[in-house]
Amino acid sequence: MATLTEEQWDTIISAFREINNEKEKKCEDLLICKKCKLQFFNKNYHGNYPLCDKHRNNTFKAIVK
């Protein structure tokens, strides 16, 4: 198994950060809820049927309240 030098790790880490920065969503990328047409932002959503917090089936909301 080959070991990587510190310089190689720095190169890998900087390349990884560049790729992730390109993938980040911008604040202008607002999603529109399919049920109530409300605009909202969610940086982690990558699907085809966006729903706002009110219409999402979120089991953790019941625990927090």
C-alpha cells in the first residue's frame, strides 16, 4: 500500500474543496413548494418534488415540539 506525502494530501484536499465550492447552492436558488407555492431555501435538497417545512412529512418535528 502506497503512503501519501503531506504535499500530496494538500493537493487532494485543495482539489476536494474546489469541487465542493462549485457544487454549493446560491441563495438565489429558491425552491417552490409543490403544494402551497411558497418559496423557500434548502441547501441540501436535490429532488424533483420540493415541499416546504409545513408540508414535509418530518417525524422529528413531533419530537421537538
